[in-house]
Amino acid sequence: MTMTILLLIALAILQALDAWTTWRILSAGGRELNPAMRYAIAQAGLIPALVMKGAIVVALAWYFCLPYPWILGGIVAFYVAAVLFNFRSIK
């Protein structure tokens, strides 16, 4: 269970980093590549969309992946890659 909690904490931190790097990219004139997020940002605004997306990802990961830490590890790995991609895209 401890590993699962650590992975959930890592996922929450990665969501914050993803939101911050996305905000930096879009503030500098960049473009959101995810069509679902583009739509959410257009409907709700940048900050509300980023906060809701992060909360939803962590909540769904907690609900569905708590008994499966290996799946949670895969989700964390995916967001590590997404955040690294964002960091490389910041101008």
C-alpha cells in the first residue's frame, strides 16, 4: 500500500507540473496538442480546465488503480514523459 500512496503523490505532483508547464507554453503563444484539453480550455478557461483535469486524473487513478500499483506506475511514467515534453517545449 505504501508504494501506491507514493505513486499517487507523484501523480499529483506531476499534475501540478503538467499544469504549470502547459500554462507557460500557452502564455508564450504555444498550442495545446490534446484536443480534449483544447475544448475544455475553450469552454472553462485555462486555469479551471487545468485544475479540473489534474483533479480528475488523480481521483480516477486513486479509484481504479489503488489495487494495481503497476498500472498506476504506468500512468506516472506517462506523465513524466508528458512533463518532460512540456519542459522541452517552453520557450
